[in-house]
Amino acid sequence: MKTIRLDIENNKQYKLRAYIELPANQKPHYYAIFAHCFSCSSSLNAVKNISRALTNHGFGVVRFDFTGLGRSEGEFAESHFSANVDDLIAVNNYISENFQAPSLIIGHSLGGAAAVVAASKLSNIKAVATVGAPATVSHVTHLFSHAIDEVQSKGEVEVNIGGRPFKINQEFVEDFHKTDLPEITKKLRKPILIMHSPVDSVVEISNAHDLYHNAKHPKSFISLDNADHLLSQNKDSLYVGNMIGSWAQRFFEPKENTMLDTNGEQLIGHLNLLEDNFTTSLQTKNHSFLADEPTSFGGDDFGPSPYDYLSASIAACTTMTLKLYAQRKKWDLQEVYVYITYSKKHSDELSLDVEKPGRIDHISKKLKFVGNLDESQQQRLKEIASKCPVHKTVASEVYFDTELLN
């Protein structure tokens, strides 16, 4: 997974701080926009967890800070509901122009209400998911209801929301009563997933009932059992991200990974030096995967390293060979664990008598068997582990035939 930082200008010329979370191969099938909760930011752990879980489902996810929050420019008093919707539209337009038009919009708490309204205005948005969203926009005003009379008399006052001080004004207060969310939800006519915790003490579960009642099919509901409003437990936010990713597949045309032609060979490796660092696409006729180098080596760590794959091939071949042997012998081998480590070691360290002492390739293979096996059976399986085809290939002298293709 890779994160790209952006500054996106909204209609008031404020720069909104945004981040794009990309899948491991950096090539998303679709883009999604995430709207965070009231007075929060895109750096909330739940926002990051949901976004990153969605990348595993092929989405590129844009999370950003609303005006006056997080690292975005502007004042919180300007971050009223209509401004939140405008920010979502600005982000949508920027991503459409510079990447690909987003197809999914996700909103947490009041961000869920903003997501519904924005989706009603954006033809490119094909589906909406809300998490702990209120059924009416004015629901949030209870957080500063004690200061509404003071705002009317003073024009601007400081309030404490979630333990943090914010300044609000009359426009900020009045804007929360301008949007008829129930009516917009009725007219949305786009697939919507409503997720809510039955024990949410900030936005009660009755809001989910009202949202679901107003929405038209196709609509879905998922209960977030025992989760709090902010999804402070990692397991809850990761669950939300994975559920949204699975749900969305029903409404998005599946896209196949572009398969490279192996030209009759068993496997092809491809690295585009203009776009990628070390990230290499590997493909067989039916399967695709990535290789990379760790960040400590200057890579992006989007996949296992070449030597990781060498170790993996030995481990896989060993397990399969042991399975076949144990089955033929009718031994009670139930599970096999093969631990492989590749390294360079000095011949003296290995107590090897070689003509030219020095550092040589060394592969450590450790075995663990589960099953009703006696000592002699385990020792025999250890011997067989060294006879798997890949082990024998790596241990023997190999001849390479390399040619250039035009």
C-alpha cells in the first residue's frame, strides 16, 4: 500500500489536505472518497483503517480534512454542513480531473450525511456507505446547543466539542437546519449501505432505522455490534472497511488485472522504470503477483523480495513433497511448517573446508510436524524434505540460457 499526499483547493480557495491510499500494485480499479466525522480529521485511526482495508478490495481511497480541521486551511466556523458538501464536491472534481472519477463515497457520522447529499449531486458516484450517520443534519446541533443563544447575542463564541475549543457563528448554526436529509435520501436512488452500532451513544441507532426507512432499494444494513461511535477499536474499523469493500463488489463491474503475454514461457517479470522504483509485476498464465525490495534497500516494500520468493518456492515445494510422501506411506502427518531463511555466511562460520574461503549462500530450513509420528518417521520426513524438486534444483549446478528478444 502507498499513500500520496495532496493539497486540493476548494471553492473558497482554501487548500484541503488530502491523502490517497493506493492498493499494493498502485493501480486501483476504482476510487472512493471518505468524509470524516464532525470536528474530527482524516488522521483519525478509524478513517485510516477503513481506507486501508478498502485498498485490499482494489480501491484507491481519498481521505481529506474538511475546511478548518486537521491540516486544511480555513476556520472551523466555515466548516458548516453546506461547506462540508462543497468540500466533498471539490475533492471529487480534483480526483476526476487528475486521476479517475470516484465511484464510491463513504461518510462517518455527520460525514455520512454529507456523503449522501454530495452523492445526490454527483453523477459519477455509483454507491454510498454511511457509518454511524444521523438521519437529520440538525442532529449535530445538540453538541453546541448550550451556546446557540449566546451566538445570537454575541455573533461569535467559543465552544468545547469533544474536548477541543472551536469558534462558531450564526451562519454556522443556521446552516445545519437548511438541508432536508430525509427527502434527499428518498430521492437518492443509488445503492446505499448503512452501518451503525446498536450501542452508539452519540448518534442513536434510531437514526439508522430512519435512514434505512427513507432510502430506496438497493439498500443494506450492517449492525456494528458493541462498537462505539468513533470505532476506537481497530477490529471494528477494519471490519467496516472490509464489509464496505465486499458490499461494493455487487454494484461495480469487476475488472480483471491486465495479464501480460508470457510468450509460451512459464512466467514473465516486468518492471516499468518510468513509473516504478523496484516494484516488479510477475505473471504466469493464470496468476499475478508483485515483487519489490524493502524500504531499507530503497524499495517501496509493495511485495516480497526476490530472495523471499526463492525461499517461498523452497518452502512450498517442501510442504507438498512431504504431503505426498506421508500420504503414500499412510503416516499421520496432519500439518507441516517449513521455516526458511536465506543469508550470506562465511565458510569458516559454517565449518566448511573449501578451496577458497569466503562468504557463500546459505539457506536455513527448519521443520515442524504435527501428527502422530514416531522419531524414525520424523527423521525420514526430514530426509525427504531435502529431496523436493526445488530444493534439489537450488542445491545443484544450474545452467542458464539467456537470449535477447526484439
